[in-house]
Amino acid sequence: MTTVAVTGASGFVGRRVVEDLAQRGHVAIGVVRGSSASSAREVGDIGVQTDWARALEGVEVVVHCAARAHVMHERAIDPLQLYRAVNVEGTRRLAEQAARYGVRRIVYLSSVKAAGERSTPGRPLKVLDTPVPEDAYGVSKREAELALLEVGAAKGLETVIVRSPLVYGPGVKGNLFRLMAAIARGWPLPLGTLDNRRSMVSLANLTDFISLCIESPIAAGRTFFVSDGEDLSTASLARRIGAAFGRPTRLLPVPSAVLSMLGRVTGKATEIERLIGTLQVDVADTHGLLRWLPPQTVDEGLRETVDWFRSLG
């Protein structure tokens, strides 16, 4: 049994991590920014001056999920500054104080965006590839990784970096939620010709992997990609969601070049690229070094997500 503090415990991933760790017999302590009716420990805004002392009291391992999340339609004048304040300096401050208060390990939930936005068909991104983050969020996540490694090396703090692709499950938002809503309503979707591949990971699989990273001696000092192990085209994902709803998905055979053009014309090129582009991650090290296999299949994860969606009424 390990005492684990989970930052961002009120968020999409953090909440599930707390639940999963408690079910596994760990002492899971939620850490949140604002007030909470639960037993979570509060730290206020996250940045260079955050006082993590109370949150770290008696803690052996920290799972750091808190972050300024990716914003699709960013309106800030200098978004990179905002991302850095929370994601980089907040992480550095947490690592420094964790080392001071006797925490032995930090498991950091990073993002595939720290490595890049796309992969070449047939060649997934590898951990040892040179990172090429493109947007402010991706840059900040990569810089946070480097800050964590720097503090860890200097202070003797064990670090584990987990880069996740798209995470889905109960509570998911964004493009996947909108895709489910469109399929539930029976809307035709212009995705029929897409043959791209994208890696994803369900909440159940991600939290299972994080649990392994808390204790595994082999994980210390390493960076891992994590995924379900089955990469889907956007068209296939839509069909599998339809199957989870128990209804066929209506897909129109619109060429990807036409979708790209529409994206440029409408100012939604980034959103369209996520639909038609390829972004795969290589999880060979994840499976080989840690002997980890995802406990939940893609279809099981999608059914769980669809069941939650239906519960919203």
C-alpha cells in the first residue's frame, strides 16, 4: 500500500486515477486548486509560487495530472506564457517541494503533443525521437518534462513520464463527445474514405498503466507512450462508436483533400487535421520493459463511454 497524492483530482483523468488507486488498496489523496466538498487537499492556483507543503504531507508518490489543458480556440494574447506558468513552472515547483518533503517518485501525465502532432504512416512516434511540439500546449508539456527531469536528477527524485494520446471514457469532452453526439442523432458524416491511423487510450487503460508506474522499479527515470494498442482510422472509430450505440454509422465518401480544403476555408484546419491526419505512438517499450498489456479492449472502452453518454439523457 502506497500513499499517493493525485493533482488535478477533480479533472477528467485525475478523478478516475483517485478512484482506481483506492480500489487497488492505495491511500489516494486528491489535490485540487479550488474548494472541494470532498477530502481533497487544496493548493490554490498552480504556478511558480504554489505552496504544495500540505498536499505533500505524508506522501510517497505524486501522480501529477493537473495542467492548463489544451484550448482549441485560444484567445489569449500570449498563450505560451499562460501554459508555461502552470505546466512548466508549476511542475518544477512541485518537483522541488516533493524532493524537499521526502516524496520518492513523481509520475507525470504528459501528452503526445510534447512529441509532435503527427506521424508518418507506418512509422509511429518513438520515445527516442526528437520531440517537435508545434503549439503552445505541446511546447509547455515538453518543457515540463525537461524541468521534471532536471529537478529529479539534481534532487534524487524518481521521475516517470507518461505521454498519452487522445484519452476517452466517461466524462470525455471535445471532438469525441461531438462525434458521439452526431452518431447518436444519425447525422451523416463525411469520413467514409479516411484511412488514417490514430492512437488512443481509454481511461481504464491509462489509470491501470499509471498504477504500474507508481511501483515498478524499472519505470524510474523513463518516458513511456501509452495506448490501447489498436490504432483506428477516424472512419473505423465512427463505425465502432455506432456499433456501441447499436446502430449503423452513416459515412459519406468525401476525399480527405476536400476536407482539408474546407478546413482552410472555414478556419478550422487544425480541427480537420485531427480528423484526417495520422498520429500513432510506438508502445513497444511500454509492453516490453514493463510487461504491461491494456486490460480493456477498444470496443469495451467505447461501450463504457457510450453508456455514460446515454446516461446524460
